[in-house]
Amino acid sequence: MKAAFLDYDTVSNGDLDVSALSAAVDELRLFGADDSKTAERLREVEIVLLNKAELSRELLQGASTLKLLAVAGTGTNNIDVVAARELGVAVCNVRGYCTMYVAQHVWGLILSLNQHLSEYGRLAGDGSWTRNEVLTVLSHPIRELDGRIFGVVGWGELGRGAARIAEAFGMRVIIANRRGQSPLPDRVDLDELLATADIVSLHCPLNDSTRGLMGSREFALMKPDALLINTARGGLVDGQALATALKKGRLAGAGIDVLPHEPPREGDPLLDPAIPNLILTPHVAWAAREARQRCLDEMAANIKDFREGGRRSRVV
């Protein structure tokens, strides 16, 4: 079977080993991201690998030989999966490949915010420390995490990974009930979690029930010294409401790795440099080389299984 990776440069800068992928197909072509050439690249291949490339119904209908879409990640919102199902095109994804690095990034954001690393780094380098040691050292509040509460919204593999690290810091973990589902005895309603947690970390999928999950009402429920972390999906958070909450001191800080549109559109409220205590990263909470290599190897395993008649990691 012939295969084409539509946007290989979004997962590798030449630092990954593609031997497992090459062995899983008869012919593999690696392309850089170029939406204008997607239709052309879909022709005469049975397997398409992709990360962020968007595949509409029209594009899928024009791919007469297509049998499998192998996604480099968990989300499939860039694919018209309804059309794929109707056209008999299988879709598989990769889960759990970056759990350790997502948790690592979550805690990089938390510790940077809690310790005010960028602010103290600036004060150490701009002469403030030399001019007034007392004011410099005590200029930003630093809290011990031991004994505080870590709130997880989305108790999947990623949420569990972040929670294990919280427990290592001596924090107590609480978990939010899923919206629209029966409450579980070991969980709390979201409103209670927001009012209780010192750190709120989002790990839930984006769907109709979670879109805009965190808005003005939710930020008003949170403690003024609490932190919000979002490494899940940008659409979970109302960016304007978060910007307002941070500017007015209703939250102590936020670490955001995802935005509703990526790359962000001009005018995104979270791009405002005047927002205090915000760390914004460009959706890199998956991008460790080890995680990306693991993802490619899992894609290869999915393709091999598909060719043998299996349904490994199948979404459609």
C-alpha cells in the first residue's frame, strides 16, 4: 500500500526515525504542510498520515483509493469523520503517547507561576537585587504546595499523570464530575472544585458540553490566589473572560498551552502583553522528541494492524 504523510514537518524537524513507518507500508512519501496540495497528495494513495491537515468531505470524496487515515495524535476534529465513515475510510488515532510530557509541561507552568521565576529572574538581572535586596526577595508571593488542593477536570490518562505529580508535592487531589452524567462518589461537582482548588488543571476533551467550560462565572468562583492550567483544548476557556480575570486580580495566574485557533488569530485576547501572571506557550505540551517518536511508532503499529485486518486504535 502507498502512503503519504501530508504534514510531516509538523511532527519532525528531521530528528525522528521513520523506519517503523516505512516498514509498515510499501511506499511512504513525507510532505511538508501545504493545504493547497492536499487534494493532489491524496490521489493514488491508500493510506494517509496526518497531524493538523484538514480533510473535508470534498477532499475525502476526491480520494478514490483511500482506505485508512492514520492521525498523529488523539484528536480527529480536523477530519470529517462522518464522511470518512460513509465512504468506508477507516480512521485510527494515537493515545497516551505524550502523557509524561504533558504532565511535565503542566508542572513546568505551575512551578513557573507559583515561584514567579520570570519575575525573579528579571529582578536578579536588572539590578533590583543589588539596589534593594529586601524588596526584591519579598516582592512576589511564593507558596508551598504541600497541603494544598489540586483540582482535575478530565480524569483520563493525562489528568491522572498530572495528579500523580501533585501527590508527590503533598497536594490533595480532587476530581470534577463530568457534565451531564451521574455524579460519582469519589468526585465533586465542578462548581465545588473551582471554589476549593488552589490549582485547576483542565484535561477534558472539547465537545458541546465542555465548550466555554471556563468563563466569567467560573472564574468568579475560584480563589483569588488560585492558578488555572489548560493544556487540553483552547475552546474550553473563554479567553476574554480569563484576560479580564487576570487583569482585575481575580486569579493569581494562568498557564495556557492551547488557543481556540492555532496559530492564533490577530486579536486573540490572550495575546495582550499587558495581561499579568499569564504564561502562554504555543501548543508544545506534546512536543518532546521522545513523545513524538513514540507517536510515529504507534502510528506504524496501527497501520500494520489495519493491513492485517485488525481494528487497533480505530475511531471509525
